[in-house]
Amino acid sequence: MTLTAPPSPATARVETPGSRTETSGGRTKTPGGRPSRGSMFAALANRNYRIYLSGSFVSNIGTWMQRVAQDWLVLELSHGSGLAVGITTGLQFLPMLLLSPYGGLIADRFDKRRVLKLTQGWLALCAAVLGVLAITGLAVTWHVYLVALLFGVGTAFDNPARQTFVSEVAGPEHLPNAIGLNSATFNAARIVGPAVAGLVIATFGTGWAILTNAVTYAAFVGALLLIDPARLTITAPAARASHQIREGVAYVRGRLDLLLVMLVVFFVGTFGMNFQMTSALMAQQQFHLGAQEYGLLGTVMAVGSLAGALIAAKRRSAPSGRFVVVMATVFALVEIVAGLMPSYLSYAAVLPLLGFTALLTLTASNASIQLGVDPRLRGRVMALYMMLLMGGTPIGSPVLGWVGEVLGPRWTLIGGGGLAALGVVGSALFIAALRRRRLAAG
């Protein structure tokens, strides 16, 4: 299918830089105005957003099931190799590093719903192939590596479109609340998904948990079909031009507030947020437990993440860069503490706090970028954000996997948290020095 730039429906709202006045139900909104519904669930008053969130929730349950099952499958096939788990994670996120800028450009230039239908179909196909290979007993380690890489290609184009589509569905007046609710449902799915995956793996086998994910993509595609395009706040598509990716990079380089958040999420994402790998190693090799106990760790952590997301949903404005730095530093320190816990129960007890601080960090950084960027460049800037948040995983995961094999599973958390903390503090100092230099030069 050839992608073409979307026409703007006559009744749709069009968001353009410099004029972002919104009309909803006879009331005029401006970027600085507050919606009359200021509750934690204000964005749910929007029918399109309710449909979007429902489909996303079902699909995310399947996603979390596959994340647990895929890591467990690698451990089974590689006879407990932490390096193999790290390589799998790295390959899945490598396309984020290489292809995200192009994914962001496509999100800025084409109909995001059409892009999402294509990417969701691709991801469903990848999950189905890996699930069938595992069920039939034909899967070997290199199969998982290949499917993880292909899955990552789809994600590199899916993420920028999905991130920016939220602003079109919810509208700018509800965007901070929508970002928080997205995180809340993602982590509600994270409570359900790993626990269900553990049960399915123990009862039926790893492949069935992965195959379930392929089926759940239908819920999100169905939501895209049900959304009313006339009620979307459509961002005027970027016209074809040369150096459009470079334009997005230059825009971020010129905005020190955005650059600070980008650097922080790079270090946090690269070294701090490898939870699926670190928990798999801790469950199997440190505490000598099975798939069900591993799945429960994800559920326990998601309880804290859900609490953090709901608190973030109350936010009505963009958080400051200082808040992002503070939360990221606290998160890194909590991760170090988690690595020091002596038993399965004490480790599990720290995970809700780890999830809580992680989610406040991520929602704050996401809202800071989305609310502070020129809407014409939102797709490209969000692609850079996702590239740095997740694209560093191909570097961090194999390194931490190797550390886990050589020094033990605890050091994937202690070392990862330590490197994340150093990177966050270093980023804040670097941006402060750069800001002083620019002020002195100007």
C-alpha cells in the first residue's frame, strides 16, 4: 500500500503552530487555558480517546505477555544465558536507534491512522511467527534473534505515529491527562499481562503466550477503525522537502530544555530500564524460581507504575526539566537498592517503588517534550525522543547481560542504576554549562 498525505476532513480541527485555539462544545480553548473537567480522567470525556484507550489496553496485555514469554523462551533455548537475553533485547531495540528518525518523518507527513494499521499488522505477523515456531518445537535461539529484530523494525515506525496520534485523538487541552492515562492503562496491562503469561507458560507452554499477543493486535486495529476522523485535532502534515530529518535534529539542538530531557532519557533507557532482562535473571539465576514467579515480579512492579501514572494524569502543564532530572536520579538510586535485596520477597517489595519512580520519570519527560514542541515537528522530535529512550537498549542490554553472567544478576541492577545516575547528573551539569556559555556569547 502506498502512503499518501492525509486530507484534512472539513469538520476536523487542524492544529498549526502559532494558532492552536481549540473549539469544543461551543467553548474556546487556548494553549494556556484549562479544560472545565480537571479530573484525573478528564480525557475520557472524548469518545475517540475512550475507543483508542480501550483498544490499546487489550493490545498492551498481549504485549506484556510476549515480553515475559520471549525472555523466558530465550532462557530455555540458551540454557540460562544472560548474554542471550541481552542480545535479544538489543536486537529488538536496535531498529529504534537506526530507523526512528524515518518513522518520525512518516508520522509527520502521512495519515497516522493508516501508518498504525500497517505497523500493527506487521507486529502481529512477527508475534504469530514466533509463537508458532515455539509451539511446534522448531524454535532455536537464532529464530528469536531474527524475529526480535523484525519486531523492532515495526516498532521503530509504530512508536512515533502512536505517540503523536495521542495528541490528535485527545486534543491539546487534554494531552497531559491523556499521556498519564496512557501510562496508567499500559501499566494496568502490565499487572495483568505478566501474571497471565506466567500461568499460560506453566500450563500450555511459552509459544501460546506469544501467540496470544498476535491476536490482541486486532483490538487496537479495531479501535483505529471505530475512531471518528471528523473529531480528530489533525496536525497539518509536513510538506515534502529536503533535509527534514536534519531539521528535527537542529530544532532539538537549539532548545536546551528539550536537549536536557533527551539526554536524561538516553541514560535512563540505556542502563536503567532493562526490567524484563534483569527480573528474568534475578528470578531464574539469583532466586532459582520459575516462570510464574518471574511473571509475578512484573505484576508487582506494575502496581507502583500504575500509581505513578495515575498521579501523573492529574498534571495540567508541562513538567520542568529540573523535575525530570530529580525523578530520574531517584529512580536510579532505587534501582541500586533493588539489586541489593537479599531475597525474592524483599526484591519484590522494592519493585513497586521502582515502578513508581520509573513512571513519574517517563511521563514527565514525555509530557515535557510533547507539550513543548512545534506541532509541525512533533513526529520527528518524538522519534528522536523514542530513539534515545529505547535506542540505547542495544548498547545497554548486551553489556548488562554480560555483567550478569560474569558478576551475577544483582550487578545488572546495581551497575545499571549506577551508570544511569552518573549519566543523569552529568547531563544536567553539561546543559547548565552549555546554557551559561550561550548566555555569555549572546
